Amino acid sequence: MNPKQTRSNPVVSERQNRTRTIWAVGGGKGGTGKSFVTANLALCLSKKNKEVTLIDADLGGANLHTFLGMRKSDLDIGDFLTKKVPTLKDVAVPTQYNKLRLVKGSDHLLFTANLNYFKKLKLLRHIKTFDSDVIIIDIGTGSTYNSIDFFLLSNPGILVVNPEPTSIENAYYFLKSCIIRLLKLYIDHYQIQDLIKKVTEQINDNSRSVYSFLSEVISQDKYYADLLFRALKKFRPGLIINKARDEKDFVLGESISNVVQKILVINLDYLGAIPFNEVVHKSVKNLTPVMDKYPESDVGKAILSIASRLTEKKS
């Protein structure tokens, strides 16, 4: 096979030409605390004098504003997607916290389905226009193309997992879905048509590892095998264990990272664990972020440590 003319693709293009610091926070299942983590990471950075824009891209289940003690405003991301306003910046509203603004999500049923190609391209393009130091996207749960593509465009995507079997299992399958999606996007981008069938087979066969798939590609064409392998190595998500109760929970992240690296090829950076603490329940109930009300708690200190690790990765 010879290199062919590429096809325009917003996710692949963004991954190859990153000019903004974009974090996307997701979880394989609901209830892991991703919105809680997103809101408090953003507040932590704003307290460090960073300009931060939060984007609630959990289309159909938006609630990020409540974690910041905000009420719904007249404008949200749906008004941008339906062209009621010309730019995404038009729906960004200031919060009560200095240097922190929010693009509120929409819970209208219209946005529960996957965005079409052109709306997604438009949204990705407008996200990059914000001049913030950091843009943080709160994505939806599950393995929809919306969630996966937002996760793939970020640097890094951050997976929030609870120390329980169902959460870990869902996180694993979410990462595998991201890998399959990434491979298909690159195959489509470079128009490697005869590999599409093999990727489809990989989707339907959970017993096969990513290594075995890449080995098959190597046997056919080393050029494209190297291209796909390099794309996977650039996909380096982060992992946060939330609601950790004991020592086993705190070291769980390293075990998950090792398994992911062995089976899925990619490197999963363990960013740290956030302990279970009743202050979280109190802060959510009172609509006040932990980093505002309880910054000196063990939860607050854990979030500060994670934020420091993330910013150090970009320096």
C-alpha cells in the first residue's frame, strides 16, 4: 500500500495540530463523580490565576452548573448548535469565581443523539477559539461518538473511575471503544480502505488484543502499522480514582494502568486518588465546590495534587 490523499477529519486534525490545552473529563458509567471532579479542577486552576473555560458537553444530561452553585441561564450550548447565536463564546457566562467561565449544557432531547459531522466540526472549531489557559470539557457517559470524540481531541482525556468492578469494567470498555474509534478515524483519514474490515472485526471480538490487531497490520504493511501505532502512543489519557476508601483503592490506579498498557497498548497515566469524605456530600448538597468551602480537606488536597500533575505535564 502507498500513502493516499487524506480526508478531512476534525478529530484527527486536532490531534495532529494541537494549539490549545484541552482536558476532557469522562467516565465509563454514570455516578463516578466526573462533573464533581471537573468543577473542582477548574476552580483549583482559577485559584492559581489561570483563565479557565468550562464546557458542559454532556448533551442531554447537563448538570455541571449545579456543582458551581449556578442556576440555568437563558443561553446554553444548544442555542449555539441551533444557530440562535453565531459563536460558542456568545453562550459562555461568568461564574462567581474569578477567571472561571462556563458554557452551560443543554438537557433538551434534541441533543441526546450523536451530533452530525458538520455540527461536531463546528463545535470542535469553536472550542479552540477560547483564549483560556485551560479548556475543560465535561463529556457524557457511555461510548457514544460524541463522548469518544471529545475525549480523543483533548490533551489529555481524564477518566474518572470508582473502585468497584462495574465502574472499572465500564472504564476499560470505554477506553477500548476510544482506541477502535481512533483507529477507524485514522484509517478513514488516510483512506486505508482494506483495513476497515479488520477494524470492524476487532470491534466484534472482545477476546482479541490491540497487539494482535497491529500484528496483522504489520504483516501486510509496515508503513501503516507504524502510523497507527504512533497514533495510539499519542493517545495518553489520565486516570483518577474517585471515592477511595482504603489503601487498596489508592493503589488500584497503578494496577489498572498496567493492565491497560498490556492489553490495549496505550499508556494510561495514573493521576491520583480522591478519598471518600462526607464533605463532598455536604458541598454538593449546598451547591458549593469543595475547593471553595473545604480546600484544606483531604479531598481538596487530593484535587490540588491532581491539578498540579496535569499542569506539570503541559509545562
